[in-house]
Amino acid sequence: MSSLSPVNPDPGAPPLVHPEAFVPRERPFSARNLVQTIVGGYIPLFIATMVVFLPLLWMILSSLKQPGEIITTDLQILPDSVNLENYNIAMTTVPFAQFFINSTIVTVVGATVKVLLAILTAYALVFVRFPFKNAIFILILVALMVPPQVSILPNYILIAGMGGKNTLWGIILPGLGTAFGTFLLRQHFLTLPASILESAEIDGAGHWRRLWQIVVPVSVPSIATVALVTVVSEWNEYIWPLIITDRPETMTLPVGLTLLQNSESNASGWGILMAGAVLVIVPILVIFAALQRYIVAGLTQGSVTG
């Protein structure tokens, strides 16, 4: 017998190696594994994708159809021919260029200020010592849970009293605080190693230098996540710009769709409305599709520890 073979001192005792240890594991491409993967993974993913994608696809196809192809008892999925006349009518019926400029200004200015405030507030809540810090963070969480519709009336009274009605700054000002961005960045800043900032503090770096030379560079995915979510919300904001503006020269793109709907209220205007909706969502969809990987990286950053 080889010296490496296990020897059982008691012949009547059970074997040293349990028989279940030799049971072969199920193959990765077995029928059972494939069924579980398809039923538990691919089918729910496909259904969720279709729920999001099909309305967008139908809107794009409808924007290329003639009125008779939309208002019909027979379902017609594809247009007979590509018709871009709906886009031409949508862009000439209302001042779409002015709407686009207004939306761009509101989105760029509002998102920039929101992200900067979120960075500064989150840094202060994590790395600056001051009294009632936890109480302030709880108030931020409460603000995150309160629906924004609750503050519409007080904001309207305040902004209108300040002369901000039908102005771009009147659209931007009430939404500059971002509880979501502050919460997300604070949670990420808590995962940063304290030794890095302590070393910078020993070298004489102040809060401002530590923030912009250490914290911000290592937090780019999280900051990009906050920026993208903020840009999407600013671009798509509808209720507040609709309330605070009633002149075309200060309307944003979502509100401009309402003006287009009022102009094309008959049955033949559905294709024009669909074309206007496509013009509104395409820019933000392109930006989101190009940079969406930062959202995944930002939301998962710090969730895996080695």
C-alpha cells in the first residue's frame, strides 16, 4: 500500500471520504441550468426591455406616418413610406429652435449648479466637523422623501413675487437643491480611505485642495452618475416650467409640446405630435446611451470589497 493512501485505523468505521464527495456537479450547459437561466433571467429581461422600448418604437414609427395610417381601424405597424413632413411641420408650427435653446440653458446651468452643490454638501457632511451634522443629513433624507409637487405653490408665490415669472432663472432657481445627489455622494465619500486625506492634511492641504485634488478625481464615476441623472431630470422637467411660463420665448421643449398640441389638436395632428416628441427625447437619449456606463460604475462603486 502506498504511504500516501489514507489508512482507516478502525476497519468497522465509516470511510474517511464521504461518498457524496464523489457526486459529479451539474454541467453548466445542462438542460436544467439552461431552463433556469432562460426562465429566471432572459425572459424577465426581455419583457422589461419590451415594456420600455415598444412605446418609443411606436412613437418613432407614428412620426413617419401619414394621418390616414394612424387614424385607421386596421393596425398598420410600418409606414408605407418614410415621411419627414411631420418633422418639418412640428419645427415650423412652434419656435422649436427657441425651445431647444431654452432647454439647453436651463439644463446646463441647473445641472452644473446642482452637481457643485451636491459635491460641496456631501464633502462637508463627511469630512468637515461641525455640530448637528447628523441632524442636517436626516433633514436631507426627509427632503428626498417629500414629493416635489408639495412645494409648487410656495415656489410659485416666491418666484412670482421676485419677478421671475416668464424668465429662465425663474425656472432654474427653485430646483437647485438636490437631495439625491447629496445622499449618493455622501455614501460614496464614506467609502474613501481616511489615510489619504490624513496624509494630505499632514502635508498642509486645506479642505478646498483636498476636495478638488483628491476626493473629486477618485469619485468621477459617482459624480458622473449624479450629473447624468440631474441632466435627464432637468431636460424632462415639465410641471414647474409649465406653471411659471406662459410665453413661447421662455418655454422649454417639454412645455413646447403642449403648445404644439394646442396648435395641432385635430385628429390629423397625431403624427406631428409624435414627431415633436421624438425631437424632444432624442438628444437626451443620445447622451444617456453614450454615458450610461458611468451610472452603473457610480452606483456599484464601493459595493465590492476585496
